[in-house]
Amino acid sequence: MAQRLPVLMNKKPCYDIVFSKSFEELCEELAALDIENRRICIVTDSKVNEIYGEELLGLLNGKCVKVVKYVFPEGEQNKNLDVVRALYQFLIEEGLDRKDMLLALGGGVVGDLTGFAAATYLRGIDFVQVPTTLLAQTDSSIGGKTGVDFDGYKNMVGAFKMPKLVYMNFSVLRTLEERQFFSGFAEVMKHGLIKDVAFYEWLIENMYEICERDLDVLEEMLVRSCTVKKLVVEKDPTEQGDRALLNLGHTIGHAIEKAKNFELYHGECVALGIVAAAYISWKREMLSMEEYYEIRDMFVPFYLPISVDGINPEEILALTKSDKKMEAGKIKFVLLKKIGKAVIDKTVTEEEILAAIKEIYYSEEDDYE
Ligand code: GLY
């Protein structure tokens, strides 16, 4: 029996997150959304399509009025308005109307782009999320943030649009490319750090099983991680306050992601950004030195970076200022008051940010000193 977490909006049930070991229960879940009388367009990328595209098409065939599939080339560089435009054209050609539905099958890029198309096509049609990466399962598929990148700025154009269902087949994590899996783990760890110290400690205790991708442990990890995310987005769906806590590690992380031209994965940059934020928290005596080093070193067994080369710290600082996480010209920085409790701080200075970037900056010259 699949586990489920209901997500509320304004204290009313909005959609369920379903955790399952396979895709078998997807049709049953979709039946509750009346797909019998609707057309469905599966939206996916070229990589995910090769693995799961035909399986999903086969599952849905005969269960709805019509099922079609739109496939775009994989990669963050395709999360843009040109692909959204091509998708609109496809939906028009296939005759999808306001009662029909999109199904996002894939990682964060697919989910964000499909959600944005669903939010805007015919002023909004339903969509469901079927996330297939750890990053998408633990973070981006929940909470209704949708959007695309614009002129090199991440998620610059978007909308809040809640899915009708998030269906997670967590078995797919067992075959996920290793680097993708560990990149997603950075967001899992983030959820423990910002809100749930017991979960953070559980992650340390279960390090071996997580790395081995034990299915029962993965299920518990996902349910606990998604519970943190659910509670945060229920309280603040449109990021007027506490939802910004989910941006721990993202201010410096996004800047590194951009400076490195997306050569590092999102979660890898988030891990670096979390180390930098924990460093500032230590220097402000919010965390002890031991806690700072414990957080930093916790990433190592998960093959996540704790230092980065080939960057210019001054350039990273400048890029943090062009990120979206600004309010009235001030950076909304997320710090750790303690492990399991994050706070938003608008007083972090450029000097503090620069010192934190230098802390995670690794220069080859260091080897010769
Ligand atoms: N990934 C951050 C958020 O959903 O707000």
C-alpha cells in the first residue's frame, strides 16, 4: 500500500504526494482525477523518455480520451521560453483544451517547465508531477513553483501553480546516475538542517544505507524530507516569509552554478552554498566550530563538494547580488541559528559573503604553499 502525504492550501486539501515502489498505482491515482474524460499530454525530456517514456504511454493508453507525448532535449539549457513555445504549439495541434491535463515525467527541468506551460496554456490547465530524480522528488515537484530560465538567470520567469498530484516511484532512484542521486541528496540534507534536527541525525546514522540505496531507507528518507517541504509550503505557499528558508545554500549556490556555466549540478552548488552559509553562521557564533565542521564534512561521504576551484570569489560575490533572492536591494540570506533551525537574515555584509566564498574556494596554488 502506497504511503501518501496530503498537502493543504489555506488549510484545505490541495493535492497528495504518493510514494510508491512502482508506476503500477499511477493509473488508479489518476482515475480519481477523472482522466477517463480527459486528454493527457506527457511532457518529458530525451533522456527520461528513453527509460520511462514508452512505459508511461502504455500505462495510460486506453485509460483516458487520448494520450500524447511531447519530448524535448534534456538539459538545463533547454529550460527556456523557446521550448515552452514549441510545447504550446504541440498542445494546440493535438487539440488539448482547458479540461485536459499535462503530466510532467522527469527531473526538475521537466517539472518546472511543464508546470509553467500548465499555468499559462489557455490561462491554466491541470498538471501532475511524476518526478524521476531525487532532486525533483524531494524538492522541486512539491509546492507549485514553476518556471523557466531567462537570459542566463535561473527561474527568472515563472508562476505558482499547484499540481493535482505528485506521484513518486522511488524505485527509480536505485538506477539513477550516481552523480544525479548525490546531487539531490544536498536538498534532503538541507531539509534536516533548516527544520528537523532528528531527521539530520537520522541521515548521519543511515549514511551507509542511503549510499547503498536501500529501498526501505530511501522511502523513509523521502517521506521525512517531503514532510519538511510540505509543512513549509503549506504555511507560506507564495514565499512571503518562511518559504525562503528553503533557499539555504542557494544564494551562493546559484552564483557558483552560473559562474561555472552549469558544469556543476544544482545540488553540488547547493552543498557548497550550505557550507558557506554554515561558515557565516559559525563566524556569527550561531553555530559552534564543531557543528560547522560536522555539517561541512557530512557532505563528503555523499560525494558532494565542499570546495570549488576555477572561480573568482569577487565574481561570485557580484553574482549573488543579481540573484532573485533580494528584497529592497538587500540579500535575503539564510543562516543557521542551530542545526534544525534556519533564519532569514538581511544584514549579512559583502565582507562576510566574500569570506565565506573564500572558505570554500580551492585554488591549485594552495597545493604549492
Ligand atoms: N525549492 C525551493 C522552494 O520550493 O521554495
